[in-house]
Amino acid sequence: MNPDEKARQRIKFERNFVVLPYIIFAIIVFIFTTIFAQPTVVLTLFGIFLIYNAVLLFVAFIKHYHRTMILLLILTIFVGLIFGISATAHFSARYN
């Protein structure tokens, strides 16, 4: 496999498994936060997306997509932080 084919496969992987799901996730979170203002639903969505990012990070590691792996590591950390902040805010409001 030459470097051009490998780069083409990496770009296709990023498009199909990173870019499009992030756009769909953003639309779903926007709909759920504007229509159904329930923090539990949004917290569940962030948790599912955190698991999706971790699995995708593992797949990028197996396929040796180094640039994609770094991108997914950063995105997984950010989604984890948002999940943690949302969970802390949700549960602290519940107990006060």
C-alpha cells in the first residue's frame, strides 16, 4: 500500500467516523437542550459519545492513524471534561 492510498483511507475514516458523527451529535444535543430541557438526557448523550470517542480512539490506534489518534485523544478529553462538568452540575443541583 503506497502512502497516497493510506492517506486516502485515513481521510475517509475521519470523514465517516469523526466529522459526520460530530455534526449529527451537535444537532441532537441542540434539539434535546432546546426542546426537552432535561439534563439527564443530555448527560446520557454525552456519556454515550464519550464511549464512542474512546472506541474510535482505539480503532485509530490499531490502524496506526497517528494524526487522527491525536485529534481523537484531544476530543475524548474535551468530551470527558464536558461530561464531568455536566454530571457535577446535575448532581450538585439535585442534592442542594
